[in-house]
Amino acid sequence: MSLVNISDVSLGLFLTGVVFILLVFGLLSFGILRMFQLRFKAGWMSFAGAVVSGVVFAIVLDTWFV
């Protein structure tokens, strides 16, 4: 294994990634929980929110950081 240099990662990029990763995976886990509770509409809405959040994350990365 070798060391990875992360000194080029800006604070804004790091915080944006953390917020969106927590949002997307939080919505996915909430959707799975709602599906197990047999609340299918709320589960599918959470899955849709995760997809929309992922798309917005890609747009934000493309607009601000690339």
C-alpha cells in the first residue's frame, strides 16, 4: 500500500461530498426502513429523493468543482 496525498482537496469539496453522501445514503436507508414497515409510498419517495439528490450532487460537482 502507498500513501495517498489529499492535500489538493479543498474544504468546500470535502464538505459538499460529506453532506451529499450523508443525504443520499440516509434517504436510501430510510426508504429501506419504510419498505420493511410496509409503507411503500413513503419508501419510494425516499428512493426518489436519493436519486434526485445524487443528480443534484453531480450537477453541483460539475458546476463548481470541475
